[in-house]
Amino acid sequence: MAILFDWYENPKTPEQQGEENMLHPRLRLNGKVTTSQLRARIQKRCTLTETDVIAVLDALSHAMGEELADGRQVHLDGIGFFRPNLVSTEPVTEKTKHKNTKVKLKGIVFRPDQALVDEVGRVKVQRTRFPFHSSKLTDEEIDALLTEYFATHDFVQRKSFQLLCGMTQTTAARHLRRLCEEGKLKNAGLPKQPVYKPVNGYYVVNE
């Protein structure tokens, strides 16, 4: 199976305005592997029983947590390095009082061993057929799409609108809310099961 990805625009600095947009690839995960699935696969590759694997992984989690809590870097051969990462809880300057109390754990930083990178090997990549980020449509372009859509449909639901405009669920919901506030659409369904219809002569194809 290939690693799915799509292209995203790089953020621009004020000095880069007007320059050609540069893109970067961002992957889309092909699902998730659970701990129980990994346990079963580990068990098949060694002499441990699955119960033994459960005990080892549990002990490893506790042991790593204790070492990381003491500020140590943990290295697992063939996997990589783990270390704690700190962040301040608020803006801090040299004049800030009690600044040593304004620090918390942000997360755990992981750097893979080369052996793990080699195990992944050369990957096959494929651009996803369905972009999972929102199209950059203007309000006028959205109106044009809806005008064409309502020429053959009586109503639109959030999922249909999302597919029509190539948007994420969150962005589609935001635009539908905007269109209702502007008086272009109304919810003819239930609050938790909305069905949107055009109002006030909007989205009517002129003969």
C-alpha cells in the first residue's frame, strides 16, 4: 500500500507576497495499528507468548516514563531516542517572578534510529484522489456552485455541500452557517439534522 499525500501551500512571509506559491507534501494516514495488533505481530516473530509481550510492553512504558521524568534521554536500539520537551506556561522574561515554576512538559520528542528508517525502506507514495483540505473558493464561487446545484436539487445537506465545494467538514459547516446568517439559505430540517434550502430568490437560474 502506498503512503497517501496531498500538496499544501507553504506559508508566505510579507517579503514573499506576490511570488509564486511553493508547495509541500503532507501525508494522509492509512489508518491506525492498535497495540493488540502489534502484540500479535511481535509474538509471531519471537518465542514470547502474547501474554509475555503484554507484560514487556507494559514494563517498558513504566520504565521509560520514570527515566524521562528524571530528565534522561532514553535510547531503544533499532527504534530511536526519546527525550522530554519543556515549554513555558506563559511569557517569561528575566524580570518575571517565580519563573522556575512556569514550566511544564510539552511532550516527548522522538528521533528514529537509522535501523528503523532502513526497516521502512523505500516507500511508495501516491497522491490522494480526494483532497482532505479545503479548496480556496471565494464566496462568489460558492454561490455559483450552489446555483448550479439547486438547478437539479431541492435541498443540500452538509456532506453534499462539503463534497460539492471540496471542503473539510469544519470549513463546510462554517460556510453553511455564514450563508444562513446572510439569508441565502435556511435550515428546513432539525437542529442536529439540518437540511438547507435557498431563500429569498437566491440560487435561482435566470431563464
